[in-house]
Amino acid sequence: MQDTQHGSSLQRKARRAPFTVPVVALMLSQGIASAAWKTPPVPERPNAPVEMPNTPVPEKAAALTIPEDLLKPGATITLAKVVDIALLNNPATRTSYLAARSATDQLGSKRAAYYPSLDLTASFNRSKNTSTDTLVNTAQNMYGPEVTLDYLLLDLGGRSANVEDAQLGLIAADWSHNATIQNVVLGVETAYVEYLDAKAQLEAAQVTLKQAQVVLDAATTRHDAGVATIAEVLQAKTAFSQAQLSLQAADGAVLALRGGLATAMGLPANTPYDVGTLPAEVPLDRVSGVVEELIANAEARRPDLAAARALADKATAHVRAVRSDGLPNLSLNANAGRDYIDPYAGRSPVNSWSATAVVSFPLFTGFANTFDLRKAREDAGVAQAQADLLEQQVVLQVWQSYYALKTATQLVKTSRDLLASAEQSERVALGRYKEGVGTIIDLLTAQAALAGARAEEIQARSGWYMALAQLTHDTGSAAPLDQPIEITKEGGMP
């Protein structure tokens, strides 16, 4: 009987063996094929490019926000609307926003250490015992669920340090998001003012061209009357052609900067829109207070400086977290399960449970914790030094931007005086030339000086607004250009 059983077992193995090998081979071949072992193209020569296949263009994560009224031809939008559109569409603000959201999830993950962890597992075990004496094969299946509980009851500051680390990381991410918003606002305001400057320069070039036409007509009239030479007419034509070239260059600059402003808003460069004009009157008394008050305000409100300080505190909290890794902790481990045994169907399931309190104290880790603690302290020192360096840079930036605005204010006043003198000089030179007591050289010189003074006055106005935007950014204020910057006696923003 035993020989018969042994022979039947061998027959079953013999029938099973020829089938098992092809199945395993087929599974391996499918695994290799699914791995897609395709060799990418390799350069054949140093001077030969690689023929690469066209890669699909990835879909954009977020669609652009384009107001419907902006798509109307000739639509005019304000600076506040320009800033709002840019903040919605700019990838930098979207990146900092998602980074802050990620820091929020990181904080939730660190807080999970205060809760127990619970795992549910299910196992299946098949075993077979073979007796060489009796040649009896016994197969047995064992299966069932198990629940495991792990709970850290007590540590020496590790969890609290990790949570504080994550909290400060979230604070730093929030400040970084605010700093990104202010950087985007500054960039958009600069592009906005540059576009207004280009439009004003175009209008000035048109005025210069009209004045050159007046001179050309006067020279032609005097030549036809026989009181001027052909050289005067040719000189007037030359000045007229130069004015035309300046007008064409100004027109090209307007189109280029218009597309640049659209790009700064995150819109296509050919979006049909327009903005207002550069204000003729500049509020030169916009800033009140002294530079020391502005510096104090920047030190208290600059978001990038606040983010650097939060990162320094974060690094300090990380030192405490690393130190706790070398300290003892108390945890609870518990599990409960039920095992079912087959083929003993009549046997009752086996229930089991256990609970263990564990005190863990790392005695020796190959000096890993020592070096980790040193590294954490040095990283904290680096973060603090970077915060100190940024604070010095903030003070310097406010100092420079404050006096840059002061200089811009003086330039506006001086350029207006220069423009008034140049206009009066041009009128006198034109009148003298028409009366026959002045020369064409004097008139053309006066006109060139007037064109230069007009351009400098426009540039002074736009430069003042750019200096104001820079000072607003450097002091940590997000106020747009149409709101004043005021400093209270205590050095804070009202």
C-alpha cells in the first residue's frame, strides 16, 4: 500500500514537472517584455545629432484666467486688474501656493506620531510534512486575520520637536508665498510702467515729427520766396527723416513692451488689450518719514526675511528632534489574531493575543547619532547666518531704494524745468527763423534739444514710478502704485 502511494506521488510529480517549466518561462518572458527594454538612440559621431522622436506636449496643469472684458478689442485695464490677472496666472505664485499646501500636509504627517498605528493583516500558510519511515504526506493549510497595534507612549521631546519643525516649515512657506506675490507684483508694475513710458515716448515722437514738418514747411516757403538756400531745405528734410526714424523705433518699442506686459500677466503676447497713459502729474510727496523708519518697517514686514528667520528656527527645532533619536522611549506593542486550520475542519479556530511594553535605549549606533546631531547644529548655524545676511541686504536695499526715489524726485523737477526752457527756446528759434533773423542751424538745434528734454521728462516720470515700486517692495508693503506709502511715528505701516 505504501509503495502504491509512493508511486502515485511520483506520477503526480512527473505529470506536473513538464507543465511547470513552460509556465515559469512564459511568466519571465512577459515580465521582460513589460519592462520595455528598448535602447534609446545613441550618437554615432561627435558631430552628428541624434535623431530623437517627437515628444508629446504635456497638458497644462491649469488653464489661463483671461477676463471676458479683456478679450474685447481696445479694452483698457487698470494696474490693479493687471496685477490681479498676473497673480492668478503666474506659475511662480502657483508654485509657492502648492508648496505651502504641501507644508500643511507635512505638519499633519508629523502630528500623526501622537496617535497609535493599527494594522490589519491576513496570512495564508500551506505546509507539508513527509515521513520517510511511513511515506505518508500530510498537507495542512493555516490562515486567518491579525490586528497589530503600535503606540509610542513616551519620548523625550522627539515628537514635539518634529511637529514644531513642520509648523515652522509651514510658516516659512507662507512667508515665501507672500514674498513671491510681492516679487510678481514688482515685476508686473515695472513692465506696466515701461509700457506707459513707451506709449508716452511714442506720443512725444509724434509731436517731434509734427514740429519737424513745421520746420520743413518754413524752410520750403523761405526757399520758394528766394530768401533761403536749398541747403536749409535739405537740412530740414534730414531732421524730418530722423524724426520719422525715431517715431518708427518708438512704435516698435510700444508693441514689444505691450507683448511683454501680456506675458508678465501670463497671457499670450497677442492678447487684444490696452492700458491707460503715464500720468502727467506725479505725486512727488508720496513718501513720508525718514529712511530709518522705513528700514525698521522692512525688518518687521519683509516676507522673505520672515521666511529666513522661520527657517532658522526650523533648523533649531530639528536639532532637538535629532537629539531625541539618541534618548530612550517607551512604546506599547499589541496584537490579536485568529488562525483557521484545514483540513481539520472540526477543530475550533485558534485565538491569540499579546501585549508588550518596550523601553528602547540606543546604546551604540556607530556614532551616527553623534554626527547627525553635529550636522543639525551646523545646519542651524548656516540657516541663522543666512537670515542675518538677508537682514543686512534688506537694510541696504531700503537705503538704496529710498535715496533712488529721492533722486528720481529731483530728476522730475529738473527735467520739467529743462523742458520748459527747451520749449521756450524752440518757440523763439522758430519765430526768429520765420522772420528771417535766425538760422536753420539754430532752429534745428533748439528742436533737437526740445525732443531730448521731452524724452528725459517722460523718462523721469516713469523712473519715479519705478523707484516708488521698488521702495514699496523693499519695505515689505504690497500697496500698489496708486496708494501712498506712509510711516507712522512708531515706524509701522498705518
